[in-house]
Amino acid sequence: MKKTNLIHARTCVYNVNYYIVWSVKYRKKVLTQEVELYLKKIFKEIAEEKGFLLQMVEVGEQDHIHVFVSAHPKIAPSYIVKMLKGISGRKIFLQFPEIKQKLWKGVLWNSSYYIETVGSISEDVIKRYIANQKKGGD
């Protein structure tokens, strides 16, 4: 089985992906189509600057974000979220100051987020593979 989604770095070969979701503070529906286009542009710039790959990003119901990213194992998932939320929040308020008026205390994003690792091999397959290693080594 040849894997085509592997990334070859200097010290490792990897396929590390994250699915991340977070919402606007108070679930305010402020992510209009114009804001969404600007967000996508900002996220792409952030990813390039910080060294991870933005695979997909979509706005849901004008009040939350879905992001799919790939990153080198040395980049912490919490760092990716922090960069995307922090930088985009500041830039959105600069570009669309009217949004700040709709949010109490001028905070764009909810402080929490959902994150899940995404891989091409299931947990069960990995467990079976590791369990079978013992049979050949005894």
C-alpha cells in the first residue's frame, strides 16, 4: 500500500492532520460572506507564515469556523489554534470595525475549541498491527 499523502521532512516522514472547530463569542452571526472571504485569506497567510498547511476552511451558519490543517509534528495543535484565532481576531476588527460593536468587550472568538486528529489509518488497524508484531518476534 503506497501512501501518497506523506510529507517528507529532514528528520521524519509524517501525515499529521487536525480538524478544528470554534465559534464566534455568543454565537453572534457576524461572519458574512465578505468576512468569510477575508478570513480565508488571513488563514492562508497565517498558515504560510507559521509553517503549517491549510487544507480547507469553511464558515458555518455565520457563527462558527471549520478548519482542516496539516502540520509538522513539532508544531503543537494548540499553537495552530492560537495563531489562527488570535491573529484573525485582531485583523477582522481592523478590517470590519462594526463587528466589534456587536460583541461585548470586543472579543471575536469563543475561548474554547474542538479538535480531532485525522488520519488515513484507523485506530483498530494500528492496534491489530502492533499486536501482530509480537507474534513474529517471539
